[in-house]
Amino acid sequence: MDKIYLDNAATTPLSEEVIDAMVDVMKVNFGNPSSTHSFGQEAKILIENVRREVADYLHVTPAEIIFTSCGTESNNMIIKSCVNHLGVERIITSPMEHKCVAETVLDMKKRRGVEVVYLRPDQKGDLDLNKLEELLKNSEKKTLVSLMHANNEIGNLIDLKKVAEICKENKALFHTDTVQSMAHMKLDFSEIPLDFASCSAHKFHGPKGIGFAFVRKSSGLKGIITGGPQERTLRAGTENVCGIVGLGKALEISLNNITEYASYIQAIKDYTIERLSAEIPGIKFNGRSAEKDKSLYTLVSALLPFKDPMIGLKLDMKGIAVSQGSACSSGASKPSMVMMMILDEEEMQNSTPLRISFSHLTTTEQIDVLVDALKEISSSFEIEKTNFEHR
């Protein structure tokens, strides 16, 4: 049985070119980048070349790119340093952020007494930016606004430039988690006056264990991992040279093909929505995930018209990998915070969320297999329902 991978929002497969580039580094460029001899300096040059590549993509200076282990570390560093070193007393965020943001914000509330204010989404998952502006105008506390660019479950996009401008006008710092959108969209931070952003390479066919933080040089942010001068003293520790090179190669491939990939993946997404709508009566799509230009083209969040906590396992047994859009705790399947925010009680009780996420490797044939599997599972629920009604 050929397996089908439709969980690219969780991670993406490494491209062969990335693997080859990393292997070459591990074989040849094993020097410590902090060493002054040629072995070390050769490794250092590789790191700085990637730093410039990332900076060119975002239209910022190389000094504003700090390599980390992942988006989670980047988000932790930014949020904690804003509180510990920049005097932030209040954080405005949303209940739909990734856990690495949500839990770090709550940790700062518990440990440092930071006031936390949530922008509540509507049933489409949209945030009220007028409310954000009102909150910023009505407080003198130094504030950090932390809102993700593209939601990792439903794909909703926020207007980065508008949020950044609102924050700048009201002297608030703005941090955005761009893990889902980085390398999938054209981003120009010279035109968007945000202060901080985060990235993970494994979301665009790079290796796990490497990412970066964008830190605006005027922000004054300080590191939380100390013990060395690496990464402009913002992140001490010997650099992951092969990981950084892998990130750079993955970014290069993505940017060289960004228009082609976006067009192809959007067509796959459109085909998925069309097939599911035609074959699964009563199916709905969460948030803005079925709307072009309002959601990320790499994923769609469906709401199946039946309750099946085992849907992910059933599809996995058929060789199909997707995400249920729920979090498991202590063996019990519970709705994610995102779903709790946008679904009503009846939908929560009688439907099943499913996140299907794509890459340039996804094919329409794979989508057909998924739809056929969901039709079969859906039909079994219809039979059970009919039998129950006739008892």
C-alpha cells in the first residue's frame, strides 16, 4: 500500500537537494564556527551566507536574523525577553495562537505578573483590529502584541501590515509567528513595521531542529540563552551548521519556485474543496480556509458531518496521514482551543474537524483516495444512523 501524506502543516519531507547539501557540510565543514582557524572560518562563512539569503528574502539586514532551533524557541526568546528586558507589562494576543506562544504568555503572567488581554475571534476566526486599536489607546502600559500571521489549524491570515502600523502608531511592540507562512508567501519586512517574527525550516522542506527569529535591530531585545557571543549574543551555543545550510537550501528552492508552487498547491486545495463538497453531503469548512486570499493556500480545515474521534486512526490504517485538528490529553480526545473558539456547541457535539495540508508533492490522485476513504467512513455512519432510527 502506497502511503499518502497530507499533513504538511505539521512538517514537510526533506527535499533531496537539502539532504545532499547537509551531508556535504557534515563531511567537509565540521569546524566550529567560533574557531579562528580555516576549518572554523569556512563553517562561519556558510552560516553568514545563509543569514544574508534570509535577510534578502525579508528585505532586512543580516544582523536582524538570529538562528535558533525552531519556531518554538524563537517565540519563547522574543516573548520572555520582551518582558524580562524591555519592560513589557501587558501582552495582547488571541486564544488561537500556537501553544508555544499561548503557554509562554501565561508563564509570563504567572511569573512576572504581566497583564494578558485576548482578542476574541468571531465564528470565522477573524480578529477585530478596531478592538486592538481601542485596547492600545486605552492603556499606558508598555505592550507587546503577539498574533500569528497564518493560523496553523484553519489557515486564516491576518493583515500583517495593518496590525504592525496600528502597533507602531500606539508605541506597542509587535511579534508575529510566521511559521506557517514563511517561504510560502512573499514577505517584505522593510514595508511592514513589525518588531519580531519566527520561523521553522521543517515547514518548507528543510530539516527539523533549525529555525530563526527576526529581531528588529532597534528593538533592544536581549538573549535568554547565555554563555557565548554566538548569534549577536542573542543565542549562545555552537551553531548547527548543517541545519542552517539545510534551511538555506530549502529556502532557496522555495523562493525560486514560489509562484509555481503557490499556483499548483492552490489548485490542489481548490480540487480538494470541490471533491469534498460534492461527495460528502453536509460538510463545512472552518474559518476562512475555503476562501482564497483570506487563508493560507497550503491547508484546508474541514468539518465532517458526523462525530468520529477515531477518524485519524481510520485514515491512517488506510495509509493516509492527516491531522484531526484536535489535541489529545490523558488518552481523551478533546477539541483544540481554535475549534472551541469558532464552533458552536451543536457542531462540537455532532461533527469532526479534519485538517488536510498540502505541498507541491501532493497530487489529485492522492486527494481522490482521501475522498473515497472519507465517503466510505461517512457511509458507515449513515447506515448506523438509519438502523438506529428503524429500531
